[in-house]
Amino acid sequence: MDSLSGLFYGLSVAMQPGNLLYCFLGALIGTLIGVLPGLGPAATMAMLLPITFYLDPVAAIIMLTGIYYGAQYGGSTTAILINMPGENSSVIACLDGYQMAKQGRAGAALAVAALGSLFAGICATFVIALFAPPLSTMVLSFGPTEYVSLMLLGLTALIVLAQGSILRALAMIVLGLLLSTIGTDLATGESRLTFGISELYDGIEFVPIAMGLFAITEIVKNLESPEMRSIVTQKLDRLWPTREDFRRGFPASARGTALGSVLGLLPGGGSILSCFASYALEKRLSRHPEEFGKGAVEGLAGPESANNAGAQTSMIPLLTLGIPSNVVMALVAGAMMIQGITPGPQILTQHPDMFWGVVASMLIGNAMLVVINLPLIQLWVKLLKIPYGLFYPAILVFACIGVYSVANSTADLYMLIVFGVLGYLLSKWRCEATPLMLAFVLGPMIEENFRRAMQMSRGDATVFVTHPISAVLLAIAVALLAMAVLPSMRSRRDEAFKEG
Amino acid sequence: MKVNLRSGDVPLGLLLMGFALAAMWNLRELEFGTFTRMGPGFIPLVLAGMLLVLALAILIKGLVGHDEAVRYAFKPLAIILAGLAFVAVALDHLGLVICIPVLVIIASTAQGRVQWKPVLALAAFLTAFCYVLFILALGLPIPAFPV
């Protein structure tokens, strides 16, 4: 099936009433959590994961992806109106978006963000439709050797892209890999690292770790530094950008889309990295760099497009390689596995309705999001008046129900507590949870493929450099690592993360 | 050289070292195997060794470096965890209709000054909402009432 007929087929799947409903629900929930600071897409999806078991597989994945890109729209609303990012990826929208709002152009800023996101969303959908099918055909020929090298490349990219200390990122990855080996070894049936606790024989569940490291940690950190919420409510009479805004915003939006589409593919990339990089690019290209931070349209349109494009193209590694590139995609992978679908190149041939349905639903979802966001903006702003004190107990309740429902066992609730403590301490010690989480997900795949590769080569470890594809992947990994360690690149990397 | 014990590196290094040593001790009797036929202990032991080296590096960096001291807020953490611990212990016996309001009330005290009226209203609303959505509508096998 070529890309165009695939997309049409996908539209016919996504237009089925049930799928349309879940697409809308995903977009709505995404906007909601995007607007509300303190609850991110990863935690939300972790809570909803057990429920997706009761849904049709296609509908479940359509809803979950909708939450992710929907959150990118909602996050910028809060950033523009009250100078507080609803999502991490909206930090950049605070810079110029809030300045525009202060100059009385809040409506224009919101419209620029929404239209930029819509444009990026549509383009990114076509990027997936064009590039994912040939990529999965190529990946189908990968053996265990290539897979190991590919995953090592992925982990290396995580280290390079992680903020802060490389040593800590590496330690988090090794810890994540080690945690993933807990439980019964599939090859021999021996139990490993269980310390005699029978609940650990099946290994640690993904949901309690994700909830502990992200949701619980986030709540405690919010409680220790209460934020002041001052809503600058002003009349939003004019919701349409000027011609000048279009002239300056559109090229920025197009560049942001292109940049985001590429960066979204990188492990640990996705939406956050994309918008930082786009802001830096726009500032460099602009003839008026002094306007940045004071309400430059380019500084809003570019990053807003980039984060939405990045959010969507981060689906590509999951759909073609079976490798989640960020925590949100790891949750989507988890949802697929609950439904009995293994993420990877075979999705395209074995479940074309899921592949094309999900891709096409992004077109519909993005269109819905503009409608959900712009006319209903006043409603979302009202939601911000709910004090955090009433908000976090509700998150805890849903977290408990979600964690318990994974295996209908209170053992996972104890696990939630353990990882809540660990997550809080790690965040205090400036360690990122994302490398740990992704390593935990990739761990079993790496071990299985590594052992198989070594068995096939009769213990000859040189296969990783004598197989051409594997050698190329490893060479890229080494180059990335060298770049991160070299002092000149290091300072530039830190600079890129600092402000853009 | 001044030894810096309050930076994050020292406790992080010690914790990771503890994890690595515990893992190595647990794995000591598992078959290590060879490169061709790896035993169940091969990969975890290699990883634990790597973790030990990294933990040592972080620890040394912390001892000689001059990082800022870390400030912890253990009170909200302890209260939130106490609420979760109650649910973990009681859910199978007391069910959702008891656990949800208790969790909401315990967790609310983590914010210092509590306004009880909205908190109690939230507890009642969440209990009803979760009962209707998860038990009645979705039919999740969660204990609902005390047994």
C-alpha cells in the first residue's frame, strides 16, 4: 500500500464513529492536562493505561496519541495567558507568547500558536505516512546484531541529549537496565534479583515505576514550592493575527515543523528538544534578534510548530523499529502490548488498520484541537482557577486506581511508593528519570537480542563491527558520544539547553 | 581540600553503590555462563559492575567537588506516601468507598493550611465519581466495599 492510498484507508478507519469519539476524547483530555500545570501526558497516559485494555486496540492507541499532541496545544495556552508553562514543552511559549499577551495581543498569540501547531501537525502526519513504510521494510531485515547496535545507539543519544551531567545520565541508564533484569530469566527460568520476594518473580511493572517517578515526584515537588497563580485575565476580542504576523510567522512555522520532524525521531527528543532548538534557530536567523523575548512572532510560531511536529514524528521509531523514543511512546508501546500487539516493523503488514488509522487520526485530531482550543479558550482559563490543593488529591486517587488495575494487586501500590521516594530523591540529586525509564523499557529487548546474537556468532563479539549496518550504527553512537564529551561541544550543548 | 557531604553527589553515589552491591550479592550463586551461552547471571552482573564503577565516580566527584547543598522537603513526601500506604494496606479489606476519602483527606494535609469544606466535598465527589466510572460503568475488579 503506498502512502496516499494508505492515508485514505486510514481516514476510513479513523472516521468510524467509535474511533472518532476516542480521537476527540484524546484531544480533549490532552488539552485539559496541557492547560493544567502539574499533570503531564506521561502520568495521564499511565493512569489511563489499564482502562485501554477494555477498548478496541485502534481506538485505544488513537486516544493515547491524541493526548500527547493535544497536550502540546493546551500547554501553550497557559504559557501565553499566565506566563506559566502547562507542559515542559511550552516553556519557550512563555518567552514571546506572554510578552505578546502583555502588549494586548493575547488573541493573536493564541491563534498563532494554534495555527502553527495545526500546520505542523498536518505536515508531520504526511512525514510519517511517507517515511515510516519504507523504514519498516528495511528494518524487517534486521537481525539481533543490528537490533542491539540500534538500541545502543538509542541509549547513547539519550545520554547526549540528557540535560546536565553525562555521568549521571549514564548511571540512570545502567540503573534502568539493571532494574529491567529483575524477575524470572526467560531463557532459563531462574529468578534473578528477586531477594525472595514472590511479587518480583514476574519483574517490575512499568506503570508503577512511571507513576512513581513522574506523577508522585511531580506532586511532592509542586507542594514544596507552591507557585503563585495570577491570571492576567484580559478581554480576548481579536482572535486573528495581523497580516504582518502571518508574513513573519509562517516561514518560522515551516522551519519549526521541519526541525521538529527530524528531532522528534531522536531518542529522548520528542517535543521538548524540538521547541528549544527551534527557538535558537529563529533567533539566529532573525534580522531583529533584539525583539526576541519581547513578543517576536517568530519566537512563538517556530517552537510551537516544532513541538507539535516532534510529538507526532516520535511515533516513527515506535511504529517502525519497535523502539519507543521517549516515555510517552513507551506508554503507547505498553498499551499495544496489553492488546497483544508487538510494536515494530510488522505492525504495518499485520495491523494495517492500526498503523494507518492512527496516522490518519492525527489529521482529524489536529483539526479538532483548533476547534477545542480557540473558541473555548475562556472555559480553559476558568479551569486554572481550581486551586492545586484540590487538584493533586484527585491525581493521587486516579494514580492508585490505575496502578492497582494493572494486575489487580496491591503489590504494585507498594512499588508505587518505593519509586515515589526514589523519584523524589533522584530529582533532588539532579538526575533525570527519562533515561532510567527508557532503559528499563529497552532492557529486556537488548538482553534477549544480545544473547541471541552471541549465540549465533558462537561467542564472537566482533560481529557487531563486521556486520555493515550494525557497524554504521555503532559508529554513529561513538561519534555522538565523542561530540558530547569534547569540551567545545559540551559548552554548546549546555548553552542550547539553557535558554535557546 | 574540603570534603563536601551535603551535595547531592554523595548520597546518590552511596545509594547507587548500595544497589550495585546488593545486586552482586544476590547474583553470586547464579550461573554466569560464557559469551556463547550466557547464563542468567551474565548481563545483570555486568550491569551491576558498571553501576558500581559509576557510583564510585559520582561519590568521588561529590566528595572533592563543591556542589551546592541540597534542601529536602520530607514532610509533604511523607504525608503523600502515608496516604498511598494506607490504600496499599487497606484496599483489599476496606474497598474504594473507604480508601478514596481517607486518601484525599490524608493527602490534603500536605499543603499546610487546609480548607476542610472543599476537601471534604472533593472526597465525596471523587468517591462517587470513581465508584460510578470504575465499578459500575467499566466493571474493573477493584474491591468497592468493606468485606
